[in-house]
Amino acid sequence: MTSSDLYPVSRLAAVQEATAKAGLDALLLTPGPDLRYVSGYDAKQLERLTCLVVPASGEAYMMVPRLELPAAQASPASRLGLEFVAWDETDDPYAIAAARLGRAAKVGLADRMWAMASLRFRDALPGAEQVLAGSVLRELRMRKSPAEVAALRQAGEAIDSVHRQVPEFLRAGRTEREVARDIAEAILASGHAAADFVIVASGPNGASPHHDVSDRVIQAGEPVVVDIGGHLPNGYCSDSTRTYSVGEPPAEFTAYYEVLHRAQEASCAAVRPGVSCESIDAAARDVIAAAGYGEYFIHRTGHGIGIEGHEDPYIVAGNGEPLEAGFAFSVEPGIYLAGRHGARIEDIVVCTEDGVERLNNTTRELVVI
């Protein structure tokens, strides 16, 4: 994979077409995932404005602070044939962008745009309605290209290599924080550019899905939920959860872990084009509820993934959107018994033309250390 595969020149034209189709006059994309998706430029978030202006018709251009111009020109955005409009410290870049854009009735702002920039654009374009650029970009971003799937596959293989090392780090007498430090180092060593999150949730902390880490000492006989992920230098993300036990776990835990394992298998098996996002959620939830643990599954079954760890589509009740080939998302049911313990199994999957590909392939059986 190269940057031209992941961030093709043709994408800008597709975005411009989608902008016009949505009835917007322009997209205004400041540093963040939207800008990187369209241009390949992983720009710094600064108080100085960097903004890709994509009009519904006419030529797109990139507003950049003059001191950031070399970085912008060295980025994949340089392949797009854009004009880089460098502005100086005494300029008002919002006024410059607005003057070049002209009269605009409706503009899409990058979903992760700082409020500071949003308000400045509101003042510079006083007659323009502001909406989220995601309303235009989500349809494109959800449908992963073969190159994007390959990048996610690479990320999945890298994070799998870290999970295979977790039994070396987990043992009674160590704190969650000590284990997490070793895992974070392993994530970087696996080829990730950064460890975006490391959850090590032992014993009762395992009943909190987003626990993070603490100085709690891991005890013998305790289950431990390990949810880890990061992003590769190309921007694409990993995310995988496995549950371990330091010694033999309680019998009640073993019983519901088997239920969880069946639920996760059922949910993955249900993935294919045309089925709804909510049906994938229901496939896992029905198994868990039938076993009497429905009230302990307290979150959606999954989220999309790409250049963001969480993006569309969301695998949740009420989302009737049908899956399409190229949709990439997590399948991660969990069971959480407050004050005691919890468990989660998470794979990233891709909907293929005729079914599903799992991008995480370490064992989903309970690993007893």
C-alpha cells in the first residue's frame, strides 16, 4: 500500500460531486480525520487555520499558515493539484477563505472542527447555514476500498501480535498500570505509530467497559479484560479485545463467558451484504438475553473503524441501514456484572461481497494464564 492507494487523487472529485449532490456550496475541512481522508494530509491542529476548501463547483484550495506551507506541500495533498493559499501572521485567513468562496448559503464543517474555527467561519460567512461535513463524507468513508481494507488488515495483524504477548505481561501481584505500560510498548514495537488506548480491567474493574487502567493489584483467580488499539503511520486503526484469567476464574464467570463466545460468533456469522446493522446487534443480543444475561450487555455491539477508531456505521438497535461490501466495523458484545467481573470479545470485521472477513484472529477462547 502507498499513500496514493489509500488517499487517491480521484477522491477529491468524488467528494466534490457528493457536496454538490447534498446541496452544499462547499466543505470546509480543518485538521482531523475528514481532512486526512480527502487529502492525505495529517495536518497539525493549531490555533492558526489550516483548511481545505472544497466548493461544489470550481477549484478546491488549501488555506495554510505560511510557516506550515512546506509541510503541506510535502504531504500527499500535493498530488491533488491544489492551490496552497499561504497566509501571514497579520492576515485574517477566515476572511480570505470567505472572499474566495463568495456567496454561500450552506457549508459543511469538518466534524472535528474546533468551535473556535466554527464560530470564526460563522462570522466570516454570516448568511451561510453550517452543517456537518460528515453528512456528505460518511457515505464515502463507510465504503472501504481494497487498499483501505488491506490497511485495516495490517493493523489487525499488528494488534493480534500484541495480544499474543499479553500472557507474558499478566500475572498476579502486578498492577493494571504496570501491565498497560508493557502493552503500550508492545503496540509501538508492532509497527503502530501510537497506542491510542490500553484498557486493562481486572476483577470488578472488568465490569466497567471503558475502565482504562488503575493502580489496582491483579489478584489470582481474576478475569482481566484487555482492550487495546492504535493507528498505523498511514492513519488506519486497530482495535481488539480479549479476556484473560490469571489462574482459574470463578465458575459463574466461566458460565457466562461461554454464552458471550457464542454470541460473538453468532454476530460475526450474521454479517453479509443487505442485512441491517441492527440485525448484527440483535444476533449477539438475542443469545445473551436467552441465557438470562440481557441486562448485563449494556452497550451497542459495534462501531465502524477506519482512520478513526469510532466512525460510521454503528452496530446498534435502531440502525436499519443495510450493510454493504467494504463496511468495516467491530463486533464486541460484552457481559458485565457490577462489583464482580466482566468480559468482552472484540474483532474488527469487513463485510465482503458474499459474507465476512475477520481481521483479528487470535483465540477467542478464554486464555487462562
